[in-house]
Amino acid sequence: MKKHIIHFVWAVPLLTALCIESSTVIAHDKQLNVISTQRIPVVKHITEQDSSGNIQKLLAHYEQTAAHLKKSVAGLTDEQLNFSPTEDQWSINQCVEHIVLSEPMIFGMFKQETSKSDSSKTSQKPSYTDEEIVNSITNRSEKYQAPEILKPTGKYKNMSEALVAFENGRKEIINYIKNADINALRNHISQGPAGPVDGYQNLLFITTHSDRHILQIEEIKAHPNFPKGKLK
């Protein structure tokens, strides 16, 4: 499987940058050891479309991501939320803000792409399975730098405000998925540097990208210098 499978997505300039890491130092130092909460297995590259994916499965993924995000930040103090492992790495607050900024922007790009043309008659199939996409995006051994437009600026006063913005930003995405036709999504093929990708996989990218940063939050919490203050 190609090392940078996430680069397959149709919106190359932004989503390549979204494959994501905040640190300018880490982004360019592939030899740096990083904390990892899990070992992502590499699966065999195949060209067959994953037929098990469906609307309810995609919605469940979004629901799980939301639940995991809320659980990962629950009860943390301001000191813990603002802790950065190094000056060049994001805090938990910054990770959450990045997620909130990213989801609606990526979704907007997805809608713009799907409105351009009808690719339902193409004979092409996605180059990677849904599982491969999820495994690659959540593999945090690779680090990248976020584009300026999606870098956190401290716009939210507190975590509660950020989570409300997260929920509000997801409403349109969830409504779109609920009303989507699985065949139309699977048949809408977009081109990327690593090969074709379908509409379902583009929507899967959005929530899996958030999963990636929830893993980053867990890494921050596992850092030896993470504040051990009392929970709220």
C-alpha cells in the first residue's frame, strides 16, 4: 500500500496538507519518534470497492467520532487543555479547534466536487478499500503540517463553546449523509494522484481525519509532562 494513501483525495492541495500535523518541526522530521496509542496494521492493496460500506455504517462512524471526541476532553482542566508537549506541537484545545475548522471546509469542497460532473458511467473503481483509507489516515507515524487556513487561532473561549461549534458544523454533513443514495456515492468517482476514490470514501475521510486528531489528543494526555491536576 502506498505510504501516503490520503493523498488520493480529489482536493489535492488542501487535503494533502490535511494529512496532518501541527508541528513544523515534526512535519519535516520523519526520523523523530512519536508517541502512538495504537499500531495500525497495513492491509493488502486491492482495487475492489468495499461493498460492506453503507449509509448507516458511515453515520455510525460519525457518531462514534463525536462520542470519542467528547470523552477525550471530558473533565480536563484549563491547564490540561492548554498543555503542549513542545512549543511546536498543538495543545488539546488546538486539536479540537482544528477539527471544528476542518470538517465543514472539507465537506464544502466535497459538495463542490460532486456538483461538477456526473462520473456514474465511468468504468474506474477506487484504488483502495475503505479499511485501507481508515488505517492510513489514522496512522500517526507520518506527520504533516496543516494549511494556514486550518491552523487554530484560539477562537473559542472554552471547550464547551468549541464542542457546540463542532456539533453545529456537523449538522449539514449528517443531514446530507442521511439523504444520500449509497449507489450514487459509490458511483461518483474522483481522481487523485494515487488513483480513483468514490464519494462515500470522501465522506469517510472527513470523520476519519477527526479520528486522527482524537488519537493526537490521547497522545498529549499520555505525555509524561501532562499536568496531573484534579479533574473539573
